[in-house]
Amino acid sequence: MKLKRMFSAVAAGAAAIFLMGASSCEEMLADPDKYFNDEVDQTPSYVVSIHDIIKYQRGDMMEKEVESFAGGTVCVNKNSYLHSRDFVKIGMVQRKNDPDFFDLIITLSDRGQKIWSALSVNMRAKGSSSELAFVIDGMYYRSFKPELLTDNETMIVTVEGPFDPATANGLVKNSERNYKIFNK
């Protein structure tokens, strides 16, 4: 008899837990944009980081190999120069010579603008072979040269692609949300 009552109590408790979870799932399924836009979900997605590319790996503690979207690996500096916390907003624009792909228009934070400005000057000083790694969610996407900023007021920069439509849309959709998550 005691075992039967205990089983009934456990079953009632489990049913209550499942019903509470079902109602929150129904709310999310009814309006998924509200779920993500109201930042109920605090998981960042399409997180961007900008790293120095290491051409000749020395096995240093500051270097790591990251997987590439195209296959293989690329060695980068573990410490990123810029991160999604420095990108207030990302937009996209079709490439003039290839309308199936996109360039990115990035609005930088104050900190991001200062770092970008310094990077663009340093990369020009290193020569034509120097490029940075554009890493998305820990995977190398492509190399690029940072656009040279001509004044301290410029907060918007362009990263030339090509970026495929799915990747560009994912970056655009998640950039403002990531910025809020990383700057709490």
C-alpha cells in the first residue's frame, strides 16, 4: 500500500513537470521570433572572431589550429583581435561582380573602431601578404584585409566576401542579439 502511494505521488509529480515544460514549449513554438528576440534564449550563434593567421606554426601556446569550412585546418593566434562583442550590427550587400554572394557591412562599437583602425594600419605596414582570419563559431571561414579607416568618426566598415547567402543571412540575423548577449 505504501509503495502504491509513493508511486502515485511520483507519477503526479512527473506529470506536473512535463505539463509545465509543455506549456513553455508551446509558447516558443507559437512565436519563435519572440523567443529569440526577447532573449529568452541566451545562446549566441554565428559568433564572429578576427584572428591573426600564423603562417609558420611554432607550436607556441598562443597558436591553435581551427577547422576550415572548406576542409583542412588553419593555424591562428588563440587571442582574437575583434569579437562579436565589438560588432554592433552586421549587414550584407550583393557583390558587384558576383550577385549570388555578399560582402558584409559591419557597424563597430567604439572599442571595435579603435582596434580596427590600428589593425588596418598594421596590416598595411606588414605588406601585401598579410591577412586576417574571419572565424565563425570557431571555424575558419576566409581570409581578408581590413579596410583602412580614414578618420576616427568612421564606425562602419566593409569586409569583402564572397560570403554565401546562408552564412551572410545568419550573421545578419544574429549580430545584434550576439552584441547584446556579450555586452551585458
